[in-house]
Amino acid sequence: MSRILAIDYGSKRTGIAVTDPLQIIATALETVRTHDLLAYLEAYAQQEVLEAFVVGMPRRLDNTDSENAARVKAFIKSLKKKFPEIPVYEHDERFTSSMALQVMIANGSKKSDRKQKGNIDKISATIILQSFMESRGL
């Protein structure tokens, strides 16, 4: 089978999560510098079969796009151009950063680990992916 890869896109760093090949479990994979993201994804896609990309779409409480949405949409356009054969899905990412922080606290993460934004980014990507899987009945 193939994996689904989720992306929590940021202007500096991007969190990445991925399913197992059976698409049962979402796992934090990596945090990469955003300007290295497409190269990272290309290298990853050469090692693993990807069924789809899920990109977190930043929205406000009233369901309108946030300030960062334009950057995310531009990235999605680049992603579709680079990987035309792999579908790209947008998924609401509201509250994922605060949920990621709560997960880290609940799991007993040290304060120094919680201050590393890269950790929050990849956990946020995992939350986006898990939510996407649940919404699709996976």
C-alpha cells in the first residue's frame, strides 16, 4: 500500500507527518526548513509510495482564510506542479498548534522540548493527518 503525507506549512519551518503503509497510524516524521521542503518531499517520494498529500489550511474562527493562507495556496500550486500524479487535499488546521502543545504537556515533554517550535510543527502535522484520516473514515 501507500502512505498519506501531511504538511503543516509555515513561513520558516514545515512540520511533516505520514501514515504507515496500511494507513492506520499517523506519525510525526520531520520538521524541515520551508525553503528545503520541495526537495525533501522529492527525496521522500523516491523512497516511499505516496497516495496523497494533505496540507493544513490556516483559517480563522469564521472559516475565512487567515493571513498565511495565500502562502499555503502558493505552496499547494508548486506541490501540484512538482507531483502532478499525487492528489493534494486541503484540511482545516485551526487550533492544531495549541493542541500539539497540549499533547506535549500531557505526554510529559520537558519545557525545553516544548519551546522548540519544530516539535510543535511536526505534532501539528500529525494532528492534521489524524483529523483527515478520521474525516475520510480511514
